Amino acid sequence: MRMTIAAVIFFSLVVLTTSAWAHTDEYFEAVRAPHGGQLRMTGPFHLELVAQDGQLMVYVTDHADNKISVEGGLTKATIETGPTKTQVYLHPVGDNVFKGSGAFALTPNTVVIVFMKLPNQDGYAARFIPLKPKSDPTEKAREDASKSGGDEHHHHHHSPKH
């Protein structure tokens, strides 16, 4: 009997932790993407976008980071930089990789909307900001330190009394 209770507790803990991890964008900002791109979740998939000027690659995995075959799939990306919109079609180039290229340049404000349709699956979309500056916790700590460190320089100047 003890085994079943332990198993039930273990199972509910697993369920709790995985659902609490319902991967938010913040969660993805915090983890290192396998290929150095930006990760997003859409439907049953994780998409990782690796973007450079003129070239996009999208890696597709499931929630357990297993590769999803993209054979026969099609991905379309809309790259928006200000009012400029560029469409890029990406085609399967490997197990779980789509690749495409077009005439576009990336800025920190560029938004890339990836729409993916795999055979026998619904279509899914994800929104990326590939060059969004990473929020680096060490950098923030350094900033805070320099702000608070500024107080040390306020020496009290006692004017000599005559």
C-alpha cells in the first residue's frame, strides 16, 4: 500500500511541476536555447528560432525536447521591422530543422512571427524577438551595486567654525 501512496504523491508532484512550468516566455528567456536562438512554445511544440540577417532556422521539439520530424512540413515567417514586413518561406533541411532566407535585416525591435504547419497537425504560430536584449541578472546586480555604491562619495564637509 505504501508504494501506491508514494507513487501517487510522486505522480502528482511531477504533474504539478510540469504544469507550473507551463513554459512562459520568461522561462524561455532564462534557459539557454540548444542552438543559441530564442525559444517559444506553441501548441505541443517548442520552436527555437535562430535568426541572422537574411537567414532563419527553426528547430522543432516537443515539450520533452525530443526532435519532431518536420518532413513534409512548411513554415512561413513574417519579419516585421517597423512598417517593413518581409515574408520568408522555410523548408525542411534536417530531422527537425526548417531553413529559409530572404532579404531582411534584424534590429533589436524586429519581430518574427513563425507559422508552422506539419503534416496531420494543426498549424501553430509563435512570436519571436530574436535580438531582444537578454535580461542578464548579473548585469542588473552590477547596476544596482553601482547605484548604491554612489552613496559612499557623499562625505560630510564640516566647515571649520571661526
